[in-house]
Amino acid sequence: MADKKNSSPLEDRIFELEAALEAAQTELETAKDGQVRALADLENFRRRQTEEQATWHKRAVLGFFQRIMPNLLELSLGAAHSIDEAAKSTINKFFADLSKHGFNKIEPQPGDSIDADRHEVLMAEDGEPGKVVRCLELGWEYDGHVVAPAKISGTPQ
């Protein structure tokens, strides 16, 4: 850099342009950093919105499902005690369709191990310790989470 007193107007102009270029490059870097941050913030916002939307959807579905569970129990009992094969077939198809959408029956069989997360023991009966004796009422799970445990009779350990 030339001494200001002995520099020519051309050198002064070069000095000014170099300073302007340096300022513009700094401003560009700042703008790029801001753009990267803004894009990251937007992506985080989209991800959070997607997660929240899934949570809201799941809560709405579970709320509806919990309101109709007594009717599902009645349908299940009706199918088990009906002699009408067409009605049984329709009810079983309905349960199969529910299963396709993430709703699954918890229907423990005699001899299954008692699972405290999936079974609610309502009464004790004689049998093999720690095993289900009878399923008294179906349980339900949605998307791998127990909505209502199956009510069973079992043998204490």
C-alpha cells in the first residue's frame, strides 16, 4: 500500500476498489451464513411441523378409537357367539381392515405368558404359574402401543 502523500490518483483508486472488494466479500460471506441459517431453520420448522402433525393425527385417531372400543368388544363377542357365518365373516373382515391401519387385537391364548404391559389380570385361576388361563376381554394396540390391555384370568407366580 502506497503512502497517501506520495500516491497517484490511480493508486488511490486501486486502494479504494480493493477496500470495496474486501467489504463486498465480507458482506457476501455474512449473507451466505445468514442464508444457510435460514435454510436450516426452515428445515427444522418443517420437520417439527411434520412431527406435530403426526402426533395430532395419532391423538385424534386414538381418541376416536377409545370411544368405539366398547362397540368393538360387542362385535367381537357377537362374532364369537353367532351362528350366522356371513355376520362372522363381515366382522372378521372389519377387524382385518383395522389391522391394516395399525389397530391390532391383543388376544392372549391359554398358556401364553402373562405380560404386564399387554395383559390385565382380573382374576386368579388354577393353572401353570405365570400363564394365561382365559382371555376375558380383548385388548387393543395401535401402532405398537397398548391402547387397552387384554383382560385375563391367570395363575400367579
